[in-house]
Amino acid sequence: MAQSNSVPETGERNPQADEGIRFLGRILGRVLHAQEGGLAFDTVENIRLASIEYHRTGDENAYAKLQRTIAGLSEERTLQVLRAFTYFLHLLNMAQDQETLAEGRNAESQLDTVLKAVRDAGYTEEQILKFFREALVSPILTAHPTEIRRQSTMRSEFSIVRLLDERSRARAVGMEHAEIDRAIEREIATLWQTHLLRRTKLTVNDEIKNGLAYFDHTFFQAVPKILESTREALEFRPGEPVPPFLRIGSWIGGDRDGNPFVTDEVLRNVFRMQAGHVLTHYLNEVDMLSRELSISTRVVKVSDAVLALSDASPDDNPHREDEPYKRVMIGVFARLAATLKELDPDAQLPRPALPAPAYDGTDELLDVLDAVDASLRANQAAIIADGRLLSLRRKIRSFGFHLSSVDLRQNSSVHEATVAELFEAIAPGTDYKNLDEDARIALLRGELNSPRSLIRPFWDYSEATETELRIFRAAQEIISRFGPKAITTSIISNAQSVSDVLEVCVLLKQVGLMDLDGQCSISVVPLFETIADLQMGPQIVANLLDLPEYARVLDSQFGTQEIMLGYSDSNKDGGFVTSGWELYKAERELVKLFKARALRMRLFHGRGGSVGRGGGPAREAIVAQPPGAVDGQIRLTEQGEVISSRYSHSESGYAHLETLVSATIEASLLPGEDLATEESAAIMETLSENAFHAYRDLVFNTEGFQDFFWSSTIINEIAELNIGSRPASRAATREIRSLRAIPWVFSWAQCRLMLPGWYGFGTAIQQWIAANGDGAGEELARLYREWPFFHSMVEKVTSVIRKSDLSIAAHYAELVEDEALRERIFTRISDEWNATVAALEILTGEQLEEELSDRTPYLDPLNHIQVALLKKSRGQEVSARLQRGLLLSINGVASGLRNTG
């Protein structure tokens, strides 16, 4: 088989980062030596050096030598080697993340920079304030299963990150750090003795708990800080409330699409757990405030409002008669404790509380805290008001008692089946599923104008229909208790028609979430996923907006329609180039449509972590949107391992949230020209068509490709990882069409091909240049330099190519038993990879030269061992220990590549 080199990540070396990497490597080496002995240490080193030699030379003799070494390992030694390489990659990630944080501390505030540019562009203070009153920046945490680490190992890693930060600061000022070094070694030793893999499959409740952890790690600290940074950049008065435009959302426990384990009971449990979590946090904060606010009326004045609140407090301790703020806070603590017990009866209070009534909502609580704030500011205590109290007031405005909004999501086919059964029960013979689209729309519009209920009491509906109705009833109860921000949207996966949207409206009407006037508590959001859906989407929306029944719904929602765009499935359906271009075109058409109708559009971007699922740098992705596509409001998914990499540390979490906010301001108020001229759009259209045919021809039209994929990747083994509650495939079939985008992308990443992130790009460029002759390459290079959309696309392909490695992928291809099939398909993939490298060099003007990255010596051996284990496990029984080793290798490769799903 032809041998090709990889193109690893390049970049200037940072001496400080290198020192951190070498330090952690030495510590891990000591731990390995102490825990497993010198022979284990030597074995790891020998495999590392042999892998480097093969990487540099590509010599088959070097590979044979490496494989002999691997084959000679005992099962116990194999696990030790896998764990050593995996842990080094985890530590490498930590060291590099720490260096990124250190660099960010010295950088100018992104918010300051962009808001200065906004002022320089001539925006008035009133215009800027109006923007923030209407703005929405909402990252949405999903439970999509690409995070392969356990919470227990992540906790140790968080401790190491904290200690690395302390060590970095100590070194910067010349302080002794030997004790810190010892503490780091203890944590690494703990990690070594901790089992890396989950022994059982995650439940939805596990996913909820995992999601809650990020509020403690980041959101409770970072969200108020973002609001304060915004206030400072806007030069508002101290204490002036900034609209809570940054809101954290979640799909965990509300996303039913393909997940039978999400039920009404689970949805209720989400809010019980979320309420318990946020109220416990508030109680701790209020407890601290009651200790801090020991201000005495014998020293300063206090407002009449605070004195009245103090008199109403259940605290009657005579020693606090002259400390009204403390007494008020004790009363707040008592009422919050009662609220917690009401919403989450199993929750444990931080300390005993006095008897008091529960709060009905946050308004009562905020009124009290605002009164305390006003009194402090009026009596020479503004500096005190600007501390914990201000932060708590911002948290309550941002998180309420519900903590995070939870979206509902379900496939359109399920809504269709539910509505069909409701119609059949009340009017037998309706045969809704066999009606054409016009007849469906007419029937659904009539129902939206009818005062009757479609639900027959005491009727024996199917379990599937009862399940859907229970979900919507639970949503109605939750909104009644927690307010309209608790559940804001119902997303329709695989939306392909106007009737798909109206069906959800009819279901909402049945449970009281929509009335005859169109007043609707939940936004109905179509999700356009495939290439065909993206192409039809703008027309579907236009037809929907023409309906008076739906116009009433939008009137009740301030003329705003949210639309979700699917990056993952469109990529799997049509390839990276066509997916990106069809998404861009759909956005442009939607912008024109909503501008013509004088309505507001909010786009929800369903991006994954990997480029193959729409991932990449957040700022570039937002500012590369067509002008008008952001318009002050944006929602985007945060998935899998991306959540932990961005939000496990409050400082890095703040930096990422600041990026999202700054980019949203920039894209909204400082949009560049729409450089998609008629000429450049025509070029991109041709490129997309060429790439689409190349991708579809390989993936869907090549005989045997399905067998090649299932044999040469770890798709079969993913199910054993226990990384999510949702099945990997929509149906019990090997068809790629039915496979979810996450395991599709994850599998190609593990074998180092990363195919969904680049396949078709090389052919597209090659064919366009061949058809357009002299100067064609320079024309595309100009587009790369000048057009943000095309520049972003090229940069993403470059990043994926740098992570891929054909020489390693070739050995995964050897798992395909049919030699003719293997050679035929892998040769096509290799040719396309080389064509893509050549295209990138033409566009960027840079040679993608090979360089040994920090990761290569530790990542490559994991792939080589994984291939050996796959060969051993395919077609024969292997021990539980070797099966565990295979799963460990998947963990290690994912850690080494990062953003794999």
C-alpha cells in the first residue's frame, strides 16, 4: 500500500509552554517508574522512540520493528503503556491550556476593543444600550456523547490545572515552588491509580449531573464577570444593572430525538436538580453576605426600606438589633431554604434555617436585594455593594430559580405520528399521514382556529403518543412554576415542511401552551439538517410566515422567529464544502426574507467540536456569517469534549464567553461587506458542486464503501465506551444514512483520516483550476485572502489535514480483509488527501511541511497499539483486559487529537 506522510500542527515554539510540558513529562515518568517499575518505564520509552523513527522515515522495517515490540507485550504491560501515553496527552493538554490562559491575561480585553470600535463607528450610547436590551448570546450545553473522560479523572485534572497555575505564578516572581511540585506529583499519582473508563453506560441523570458541574467550574463566576466587564466597557454607573443578555441553555433532559430515555419524569427531574443546584449556591452566597454585612446603625444610616425588611425578618436575636442588613440576609436565607425544600425536597441545606415562607419567584428576592443595594449606595457603602451582593443580583437575573433554560427537541416524524393519532381518535378516517401537504396545512390551520381539544378523555392512545403528550404537559407545569425562561423552544429535527411546524403548534395548544389568539409560551424552531433541507428551508419559512395563524404566534413573540441550522448532518449528507456553502446561502436568503417582512430572525447554530461537525474557532465562525445573520442574537451548541475544554476552568470559560459576546457585537454592529459577489458566489457554487459529487460518489455511490468504513474504523467499538445515554444509530442497520453524525466523525478521527472535514475539497479546487486555466489559482488565493467565509473554510480544512496522518490510516485500512476493496478505496482517499494538500498550498501560498509536534511521539503509539488490538479482537475472543486496552486506546487518541466529535 502506498505510504504517505502526515502534516502535523505547526507553529512557533513557546519556551514557557515547553518547560511546562517537560516538567509534567518528568513527573509522569517518576510516577510510572515508582508505580510500575523501571521495565515499564523503559518499555514506554522504547515504543515512543520506535514510533518517532517510523514517523520520520516511513520505513516499513521500522514499522515492523515497532509492531514486534507491541506484539511482545504482555496484557498487563500493554495496559501500562496505553495508560502512560494517554495520561501524557492529558497532561500535555493541561500545560498548553495553561499557557493559553497566561497569554490571555496579558491581552487586551476583547470587549473593550470591540466596544471602542463600535463607538468609533458612530454609535450613540442610547443605540448601544438598546442593542444590549435586545441582545441574546446563548451557548447551549448538549449531552452529545463525545466526552470520553470520567468526572473522577476530570476532578484530579482540575486540581492539577489549579496547581499549575499556582506554579506558574510562583515561577514568575521567583518564589519557591517545591511544595507545589510535590502536590502535582501526588495528583498525578492519584490519576495513575484511578480507572480511566466508565464501567457502566451513562444515564440521562448522569448527564444532568455532569452538566451542573460546569456551573460551579465556570458559569457562576464567569457570567456575572462578563456582565461587569460589559458595564465597565460601556461606562455605565457602578451598580447599574446590565441586561442579562448572556444566558446558558441546555438540551440535557429535553432532547428526545433518538433518545428513548428522555421522558416527562426526566424533564421534571432536570428542573428539580437544577433548582436544587442554583438555590444551594444562592444560599451559600447569602450566608456569606449575612456574615459580611455586619454594618451597624450605631455607625451609619440605613434606609427605611431596609429597616422595614429587618423588622419583618424571622431573626430576633437581640445581639443583632443594630445590624439590619445581617437580619435581612438571615430572613432571605430562611425564605430561600423554604424555596429549596419546596422545589427539591431531598436537597440538604448548608445550615439550619429559621421558618419562613417560600418565594413564588425571583422578583420578590430581587426586590429585597435591590433595596439593600440602594441603601448601601446611599450611605457611603457603594464599594461594599459592588462586591458579593452585586454578583449575586446578577446571578439571580441570569439564572433565576431554574438555573438554565432547557430546550425540547424531537424528530418531525414523531410529531407527525402523534398528531395523526389524535386526529384519527376524534375523526376516524382522517388518515393524516397520507394527506398531501396542502391538505395537512388546511387541517392544522383549522385546528389552530378551533376552540376544541383534540384529546379525547379516557381514550386509549399508544404509548408513543402518551409519551409526547406527557412531555408537553410537563413543560407547561415547569413554565408555570419557573417562568417563561425555563423552557423557551421546541426544536423540530428533520423539519422539511410547513406542516412540520404547525403540528407542534397544535400539540402546544392541546396542553395550554398556545391559545386561540396565538399567544404561545414556547418558540417553535425548525431545524434544517440535510443539504436538501437547507436548500428548501428559506421557502418553507416564507410559506410559514404567510399564514395568519402563524403570524399571530410571531406577534406574541415580538416578531422573532428562531431557526436552527444543522452542521453535522448536512456535512455527513453532502460533505464539508457543500455543507458550509449551503449553510451560508440559506442564511443569506433568510436574512433577505426577514428583512423584507420586517421581522427578526435568530439563528441557532448546531455546531459540534470537530470541523466535520461545524467546529472551529468561535470568533471566526461568528464574524464569517453573512451580514445581518447575527443581528444581536445568536444561539449555538456546545457539545461533548468541547464543553470540558472550554468550561472546566473559570478563567478559560470567561475567555471563551467573552469571545462569543465580542464576536456577536462585532458581527451585529460592525459587519463587513457581503463579499459574496455574483462572481465569487458563482465560483463557490462550482466548487461546491464539484466537492459534492466527489464526496457523494465515494460515500454513497461506491460499492463496498460501507464495508470499508465498518472494517477500517472503530465504529463497532464505540458502543462499548459508555459515553452517552443515546444510541449511536437511529436504526438497527449498518447504513451510513442511519448513522448519527457523532460516531461517523469520531470514527474517522480515531483512524487519523478525519475524512468528513476535507474530502472533496482537493477535487473541487483541482477541477476549477483545470477548467479556468491561467490565473485560476491566484483568483482562488485572492478569495482566500479577502472573503471571510472562504478564508474560514480553508483554515478549517488546513487544521484537519494537519491532524490527519495517511501513514497511520493505511494500517487501519489493513483491517479490511478484502484486499482489492481496501486498495481501491484507500487509494481514492489517498489521492484526494494529496490533492487537498496541493490545493491548500496554492490557496495559502505556504508549504504544509512536516514537523514533529509535541503530540506525535505520544499520539502515534496509541494508534499503532489500537490497530494491533483491533486485529487481535476482530473475529476472535479476547480477554476483558485486552478489550479494556482497546477502549483505553480510544480514550487516548481522542485526548491527543482533541475536538474529535
